[in-house]
Amino acid sequence: MGIRERLSGNEAVATAMKQINPDVVAAFPITPSTEIPQYFSTFVSNGTVDTEFVAVESEHSAMSACIGAEAAGGRAMTATSANGLSYMWEMIYIASSLRLPIVMSLVNRAVSGPLNIHNDHSDAMGVRDSGWIMLFSENNQEAYDNLVMAHRIAENKDVLLPLMVCQDGFITSHSIENIELIEDDKVKEFVGKYNPEHYLLNAKEPIAIGPLDVQHYLFEHKYQQAEAMRNAKKVILEVAKDFEKMTGRKYSFFEEYKMEDAEIAVVCMNSTAGTTKTVVDDLRNKGVKAGMVKVRVFRPFPAEEIALVLGNLKAVAIMDKSDSLNAAGGALFEDVVSSMYVAKKQVPAVSYVYGIGGRDTTSKDIEEVYTNLQEIAKTGNIDNPYRYVGLRK
Amino acid sequence: MAYNLKEVMANKPSRLTAGHRMCAGCGAPPVARMILRALKPEDHAVISNATGCMEVSTFMYPYTAWTDSFIHTAFENAASTCSGVEAAYKSMKRQGKLPQDQTTKFITFGGDGGTYDIGLQSLSGAMERGHDMVYVCYDNGAYMNTGIQRSSATPKFADTTTSPAGSVIPGKMQSRKDLTEVMASHHLPYVAQTIAYMNFKDLYEKAEKAIYTEGPCFLNVLSPCPRGWGYPTDMLMEINKLAVETCYWPLYEVENGKYKITYKPAKKLPIEEFLRPQKRFKHMFKPGNEWMLEEFQKEVDKRWEALLALEEMSNKE
């Protein structure tokens, strides 16, 4: 039986990090993730953890130091948001190409500009092709659980990829909610020891990391990275199974909410799922066959699985909390519709961009989406597949 | 024990092996080899390297010229990458995750582009945080790896591909940044400026001191580039000598705030001696351009006098 607590998303993440007790944490303050290194440095100051905390001078150096620490043979963790992630961007790709299972907590916030400190997913979407495993979390509990599962996935020999756990800035990171924590010793046992095969601090076997990798090799190395990402799917499910045994909490690639007989559905990520579930419940009470799919594993993208779940709907709306500014729909929308196309599932689909820069997304907004879906389901007509909800006219 | 080149060469094999692809006449490989020779043979080292000539020509997949552990990640972050490795070492050693008898030393190499310019923030951060590491800048005074573009280490009037000596603008119009002084202002336990000269004694002794002084240490080593400077490849050591004898590149160290000039030329040579053999300064010797030589000399004199004053001032009881 777990420990019942009330924590904010950031507190939940910091607690998981304390229980994981990594060798190195390197981080730089940026709203709304700042609290994570704040809480964590308190654990360091009070000797609660064995971690070396590196208070770097920038996020670029945060990721560089994490790369150094992980390559050295240690477990390295960090946390950031928005521009911090943008500033890391170069090193994000290098971390994954060096196959270093660094774990990061990303507290999602709008990337400048103009400057806005509030939640959307533009930061995460900027690194969606970087070779990181990306897990999204509806609430503090999921942010915590995802982090506890993170190292087991990232460090698996068939994977060896960095992993980020996303949660919505302020909405999740700063709201205090009930949470069930796992006992310290159980987390320790679940996460296990990190035993890298090759590492810089092995004096008996000096290695060189990060070569000039020219035409003869880079293609194959990128293929290996892609293979690792494909392998991650299996590992994510295996780890989730073990996690369920320990906690009773079930995780998969995505959560299906009232999808068994659904005719219309919304696909979304993170905290919006909570609002959407309420709307689905209301619609169900009115006899509307509404459902929801909440994507937890965004990278690797569960293409076949999602096509299977959505394939028999009469209409689907895919919600993106980030505008790809490509005149062709949001990133999640594109992934979902291409998955369905490849699986030969022709479901009328619309892209909704919403909640940009922390614009509040109310149940009314979500209702509007479902109302439009009902219309599409009835007529099959989509006059404009690229839509906005919550945008002032 | 007094320094003896023959003994060092005989007893300490090079930890950067032959077969790397650096140019003939390049100043960097002898510097790297000598610095690594300053390690105790029984000590393990992790080398962190910024993107640049040294990195691309010593570690081209699947071959490496480094016998110690080595990491390269990007251009501007060799110092912060090293700081992460060092932090892991501290943490893992403390937790008993590494053999207790293992001693690992941390040495970073970056060119002037990766140190004076794009890597300055990362360097400053790592030094301020006090990591137990040595940062070595091999300063060849321009972005040589990308084709001789000016950096903040490029001396005034030098002809580079982004400060070409033209008919209106005669080369780089700004003076060189004094990075050694910037690092001295970090109040580190040990900061030194050195070069491969006089049997490598100055370089070796300073490297040894930097490696075995606890805390963050910085070495700035002038490393001529035959391609960028325009000198015959067999003239490397002569160029090094002239850099020192003209006081263009003073050899000194700052140990816990105390300055010590480790070599004072008996007779300071005029700066022309250093400039003339280098094609990058050719235009300075055209009739009508004497003012450039005068100005260059004045700048060298000013910096040398300032250094002498710092030495005197910091050693006053």
C-alpha cells in the first residue's frame, strides 16, 4: 500500500528524483520547472541523497553536464521548460545520438516569442524528432509514476535512449492534488542499479565517445537509433506491467476513455485529458457515444495501436497545444492521421490547436469540439480540417 | 626532481598516439602530448575536447588517437561536459561505485574559437563552480578548422578570411582579448600562460602544476597554425621562440593571485621579428603601413609593462 500525500506536480517529480537518488543532477532555473532543482538541492544540502548537484550557468551546460555525467558511468537527471529546452536543443540530439539514458523532467511551457511563461506544448514539439522517448502526464500522479518507470525504459540494453517526462506547466506543476507515493525501498528496488557496459570512468577500459562520424557511418548509426526507438515500445509495456504489479496502476501507450463503443473521440495529451473526461461523462449521460484517447507515449509513437483504436470512429478530433505553423495541422494531428492512413483507416479527422500560451481550456471549449464532431459524424463533411478552439475572434 | 626532457620522453610514452591527422607544423599536437606526459603514468585521465581541428583529426570513427578516456560533444561546451564527468566521478567515488585506489584526472582541450568565443560562458561557469579539472586552450588565433576566420583571439591587423586585409580595411581592426587575464579574474588556484619552448620545460612544469593542483585550473597555450599564420611547417619552434622573445606571448603563472613571470627575455626583440615570417601580417610590411607595426609594438609593450606591474604588485608583502 502506497503513501497518501498531497503534492504539486513539481513536488511529485522532486520526490521521485529523491527516491531514484541519481549520481548527478545538473539544472538551471526556468519557470515553471525551477522548483524541481530547488527542492532537489535541499535534499542535497541535507544529505538526503548521494547526488552531486551541478548548478550550471545555462541549460546548454545542464544538458552538456548530464551528457558528461551519464557517459562517465553515472545516472544523470535534469529538469527544464520552454526556452531552457530550446537552449539545450543542440545537446538534446547529441545526448540521444551518444545513446545516453539521461532522464529529464520537462514542465511544458510556451517557447518564446513573445515571452510567455505559461503552458503549452511548443517546447516538447520542438524536440519531437530528436530521438528522446517522450512520456506525457495528465496529473501529478502520472508525472511521478512516469519518472519512476523512466530509468528502467531508458537504460534497457535494447533501448539506451534518453527519456523526458512531460507535465503541464502551472496547471499540473503548481497545483496541489492527492497523490499516492511508493515507499522509498520499493522505488529503489524497482529502478535498480545502473550498470553501463562501457563508460568513461572505467580506467580498465578507456573509451572514446563522440567521434567525427562521416559518410561511411552516420547513416548506420542513425538507423541503430531508430531501431532502439522501435525497441522501446516493447520495453515500455514490459516496465508498465511490472509497475502495475507493484502499484496496481495500469499504464500503456495511451489511455482509452470510454472508447469501447465510441463513435466520436478526442485525442489529446497531458492535463487537458482531465477536462475532456468530464465532458465525455456529460455527453454519455446525454446518450452521445463520445470517447477520448490520451496519448502517454508520444515518442516512440504508437502508430499501429492508435490506428486500431480510432479506426472505427465516425469522426475524430486531434488536439494540439502547439501550432506547427505549417498550414497543415498540429504535430499530434499529423502523426495520428498518417498512422490511420497507413493502416487504411479512413476516419474523418480534424486538427484543433488550443490553449496556446496558457489560454485556459474550459469544458465549454471541449464541448464545442464534440459538438462539431457530432456534426461531422452526421454529414461526413469537413469544410476546414485545421481549426482553433478558444481563440478570440 | 628537476625537469629533464630526455627522461620525460624516455619514461613517459605519449598518451596521444601517432597516426592522427593534424597538419605538419601544427602547434597543437606537441602541446597535447606534452601536457598528457605531465600525468603520473599510473593515473587515468578523461579528456574532454571541443569541436575543432584537434577533435576532428584525432577521433574519426572508428579510429581514436587517444589512449585515455575521451569525450567530445560539441563546440562550445567542452568545459561543461567535463564538469559533468568530474561531478559523476566525485559522486561515484563517494558512494563507493568506483575503485577506491583509482585516480582519474580531468583535462579539457579547446581551441581559441571554442574557448575565447563560443565556449567562454561554459568555461567561466565550470571554473567558477570549482570542478577539479584543467582547461587547456590551444590558442592558434582564429577559427582554423573552418578555414581561418577571425576570433577574439586574433591579433590586430591579422589577415583572416573574415577579416581580410583589403584596400580599405587592413585586416582585423580590433585588439586581441586577453583571456588569461579573464581567467585570472576568476580567482582560480592556478592560471598560466605557456608555450612549447626551451625543451618544453615551461609547458611541462605548468601542466604538471595545473593537473595536480586541486580545483579548477586554466592553461593558455599559444599553438601556431601553419595554414592560418602562413609560415613554413619546419618553422614551428622558431615561431614559438619569437612569440616569447618579443613578449608577444609572455610566459607567466598566477598562483593563488600571485603573478610570476616564468621567463623574461634578456633582450626583448622587436615585434617585427615575430610578425615578418607570417603571411597573415604581410601587408603590415608594405611601405606606408609602418604605423601598423608601431601600433602593434605599442600594444605589446603596454601589455608587457602591465604584466610586470602585476607581478610586482601581487608579490608585495
